[in-house]
Amino acid sequence: MPPRRCFSGLTHVAATAVRGKLANVQPATGDGDLIFPHGFLWGVSTSAHQVEGDNHNNQWSAWEAAGRIKSGDRCGRACDWWSNAERDFDLAQDMGINALRISVEWSRIEPRPGVWDQPALERYREILRGLRQRGIRPVVSLHHFTHPLWFEAMQGFLAAEAPALFERFTRRVVNALGDLCQDWVTFNEPNVYCAMGYAVGLFPPGRRGELFTTFKVLAGILRAHGRAYRAIHELQPHGNVGWAHNYVVFEPLRPGLPFDRWIAALHHSLFNDSFVRVIAEGTLPLGFGMVAGDLSEARGTCDFFGLNVYGRLYVCFDPRKPSQLFGNIFVPESVPQGDWGTEGPLAEAYPGALRVAAEYAARLGKPIYILENGVPDAQDRIRPWLLVNALNELHAALRDGIDIRGYFHWTLTDNFEWNDGWRLRFGLVELDPATQRRTMRESGRLFAIIAKRNRIPGELVKRYEGNGVATVTKELTQKGPA
Ligand code: BGC
């Protein structure tokens, strides 16, 4: 079992209350169909830099210009959404998708401090209208890894003014788009942003091993999040505001060995628990509050818990890895996994991760949205199996009474995967970035069937049953495109 030590019992009561409400989710019907609650959101998630194309004023474009994208690819036009997102909205509509998460690109909207680009806001209005006209509910993230170069130059979220600047940006966006959108994600994966940028060094600004700085940045984001949450509610009292949290199942390799369990629990606490603990209780775990200062203003600032879940990592004690807090974190060869990126496999493709993450999140006592879940898989070798089984686990969590309101797959169309560029393909729809040609994958067809019927047909449950090791052949676990 993954480590479960987490934020305190106070939320347990609320979680129990939320659980009670959903006791009416049906078990499988006679023909084995798994039916989802009425109004369940079947969505896909995207982010501005990964799909829009031609973003040249944020820190990721500078990272690319400096030759830091590991795959050597160029983002270029990406999926061409800045000129034609509507082509993919048509596709989404045809697939029965009823919700779509985008992000707004701060560097387009505020290209210089205090200077606002009205045509950019107008384009976002057009995008949101385009979704609504197709019966698709928009969810907007305000920060998905990228921000303007001027903001990065002042040290991003380490700067004392960062929370106020982010609040000012948030107000501008909500004033401009608020009549078209009510669902807001303040930040995408603060834990990944901080860890990758300041501990691992694979995201800009590329700093490594700076544990205290990592927590200072997290604290800056928490303050910015808290201010944005309050600002949105002031402007839009019925707004639905949360953040997207990356949850990893850290599995001790040898559960019988206390060292493996402790190291797994430590990584769980630092990575999974930190942000959540502040939202739940107002303080960081493990004494990091000393570095971060008073964060009590962020307590209680969420209306929902957004979860991004990609699977499971194995952890064992390794005295040779002080920089990883004496943990070797890896993906065994024998488990199902998607294509390999430049740094190896992302995680074990583990359908059960969704249920574990949902159980964890339920303790906050708020509705849950799965805001990302997927696998890099250019040939669609493993995605159909993963999709059907992850949704099966999600349905089990609903039957347990966990209040999950929607599932957003990452992603609709292959897009620019950060350091892995075009090498990793997460789309339900394949994209050739050179020609912009789209080709539906089998997993896209499956997703459409499930979304349109609001159920997993029993026949699909049967077709893909198995634990993955049995059904996923060697071919399925091969190490990605050449
Ligand atoms: C991020 C996405 C990314 C996906 C796949 C998530 O952590 O939010 O931007 O493309 O993972 O790696």
C-alpha cells in the first residue's frame, strides 16, 4: 500500500459527509455496464503553451531558445490553437466530450508589467464562446507552468510581489472572461513546478537540489493561490475555484523493510502532502513552515480538489542518493508503462492510482475532479487498456461514496510535451505537427463511446480486464518510439 500518513483527522468528518451523498451510484447492470452519475463531466485537458503555438514571451520559450528541450524539438505552431482551436473543438464535440480544460497564457495577456493585450483577451473570449456553443463546459487554468519573461526575470514566485502580481492578473482575466466561465484552476501542479524547477532542474529555471528554495517557491505559489481564490470569489461569488494537484503513488519496493517504507512515506509527505496540508490546516509538513513563513491565509481556499494522476513509482532506500533524500525512485521493467521520454519511463501505468488518489483527496471534504490522467503512447498500445481500467477504478471509488464530478483525459490531440517535445504522445487523437493532420486513435474511439453513453459498456470492461502485466504483452511495454 502507498503511504497514507497525511493531513489530519479534522477533514475526516467532512469526507464522511461527502461520501454519504453518493451512496446511490449503481453497481454494474445485468450486462455489466458501469453507469456514471447524471451530469458527470467527460473532459479533456490542455495547456496554453502546449497547444497554442507561437508563444515567444514566456520562460519556456526562452528555455527552448537556449537549447534546453531535451528532445531537441521546437514547439512551433504546436496544435495551432491560437489560430484554430475550433477544429479540435469540433472533434471534441463529435466525441461526446462535455468539458474542456484550457489555460490562459499570462505572457500574452500581460506582455509587459501592467500592460494588457486586449486582442489576446478577445481571442480567449472567442475560444470560450466556441466551447460553449458546442455544449462544452470550459475550465480555465490561470497558470500552467508558464509565465511572462518579465515575471521570471524578477525570480518568479520567489519575489515578494509575486502574489500581488498574480492576483492583479487573475482579476483582469476574471473580469474579461467571467461571463463565459465559472470553473477556475489557479495553478497547475505547484508540486511538479517547484520540484522540477528547483530540486530536479529539468524545468526552468533549472535549479537543482535546492530543497529550501523549493519550499519558498511553493509558499509564494500558495500565497498567490489564496489571493486569487479570494479575488475570484469577490468578482464571481458562485465561481468554482480549485487547483490541479499531481498525485503520485509512492510504493515501497520491499514493504517488509522499514527503510523503504520510511523513504516512500517521506516522498509522499513532501510531494503529495505539502500543498494540501496548507489548504487543509494552514501549515507545511516536516517543519518547512519555518522556511515558508505564515501561510494561514491559504487555509480553506478551495471549492474542489483537482487531481492529476499518472501512476505509481517505486521507492527503495539507497544510501548513495543523498540528493534524493536517500531514495531510489524508479519504474521496474516488469510493470506496464508507456513510451519512454528522454529521462526514461514516466511512471507505472497503474489504473488503481486513480482510486488511491481519490481516497486521499476525499479527506479534504470537497468535490473531486480528475483533471488529468493519461499515458504517453504513440502507437496506442497500452492506452485503451489503461483508459478502461482507470475508469473502472474511478467507478469503484464512486460506489465507495467518493464525490468525483468528472474525468478529464490528458489529452485530446498530441501536444508539445515540455522537455520531451514531440517525442511523447499523450493524445486520444494523433497529430502530425508538420501537416497538422489529425487521426483518431482507438483510445479516442473508446473514450467517445464511454462519454456519449455516460457508461463503460460491460463488453469493454471484459475486453480489457486483467492486471496489465497479464494483458499487456511485451510489445505493449516496449520502450517507446525510436
Ligand atoms: C502536466 C501536463 C503534461 C502532462 C504529461 C502533467 O504533469 O500538467 O502539462 O503534459 O503531465 O506529462
